[in-house]
Amino acid sequence: MPQVYMILGSAVGDEFTNPVYSVFFTDALKGIVKSTEGIFQVPVKDDVAVTVVKSVLTINEADIQIEIRYTAGKDEYHKGKPFDPTEQQQKKLAKKILKITKKYFGSRYVASVWIKPYYKSVFVFKE
């Protein structure tokens, strides 16, 4: 299961709680999830989780830091091959996410994207 993990700098975090701006965050997140599902070819509907956190302190970081985390190298979706998006898919997704952030946030904030596969990791949700 991929996870969109977004870290907001303090100025951005204040806007996130403002009803006027929250629709932009919601729409941007929907676009990021849809792009992750499509580019990474996630075969299970609603299998991309989202977490947004507000940072306490950042130094030399983008205003909006976006990580796409996922377990890799295992046949997670029982397709007979490991779930392991290529570097080309990762770059394509990162570029798409930056376009989405530019569309919704303009030049008000600087965004960064880090695609983070986790190899030899274990994810347990329900037993």
C-alpha cells in the first residue's frame, strides 16, 4: 500500500486549518493519490493512504515536503511479480506531483517530492 506522507511547514500548516484554503489541500491530495494509483499501477481501489502532518521545526526544507512511501520488492498484490515501480515511474510521479502543487499552491510555497521505497519491510494493518 503506497502512502502519501505530506509534511507542512508552519506557515502552510496554519493555512491548512483555514476553511478558505482547505479545499485546495483536499483537491491537491486527491490529485496526488490519483496520480500515484495511475503511474504506479496500483491494482486495488482505495489502496493509497494519506497522512498530513505539521512540522514543529524545519531547516533548509521545502515549505511542503511530499513523500511517497511504499513497501517494495514483494508480490504485495499477488500478481506473480514484486511491486517495485521503476525509477522512470518514480520520476514521472514526482514531476506530476510538483505540477499538482504548482497548480494548487502557485508560487506561494516551494514543494519537494521524495519517492521512498522500503525494501525488506513489513506492513501489518489488520490481523
